[in-house]
Amino acid sequence: MTAIYQWQHKVLWRLYYYVGMGATGVISEESLEMLCADVQLGFELRLKIPLQLTVDYRPQLDVLDGLVYHATLGVGVRYQFRPPEPEPEPKFFSKLKKKWFE
């Protein structure tokens, strides 16, 4: 089981990056096999349809096995059940548009 809290920030238009931290635990029938501290770094592209494309990197530090380092790279496609929220323009471009075109 993995639990990660993440913060999302807009880069441009529909591209976001996210950073998160949390923990992973693997339990077998008899004992706790692995307990890791996790960090997650990734990018998310929100499409106009309710789909999101993601790429993320998750390094883990296993504290049960004497601080063993693991890392995974993930690519994902997510479906968003609620309608996508309208995307505001990035602040940089709205200031630029206001300055030059209005």
C-alpha cells in the first residue's frame, strides 16, 4: 500500500508538475516485508477531454532493510470522472497580453 500527498503547480497552459512525499508498506501473510519513505516528482498533461497523461519518478528509501534505495519510473493515463475545470491562462501570459495587446 502506498500513500502520497502531492502538490501540483502549473507550468504552462495544461502542463503541470507535481511533487509529493509519503510512505509505502508491503505486507505478506506473516510480516511486514518492506517499509519505504517515498518522494514523487512528475509532470501531468491535462487534455481537453477528461484524460490526463503523466510521467513520474519515485525514489524510495527502504528503512527495514538497512536504508536500501529503490526507484521507479512511471507513465500513466488517468480518466477524470468529473468535468475538467476551465484552465486560466498562466499569469505571465496574461500580463504580457495586457501590456502589449490592450
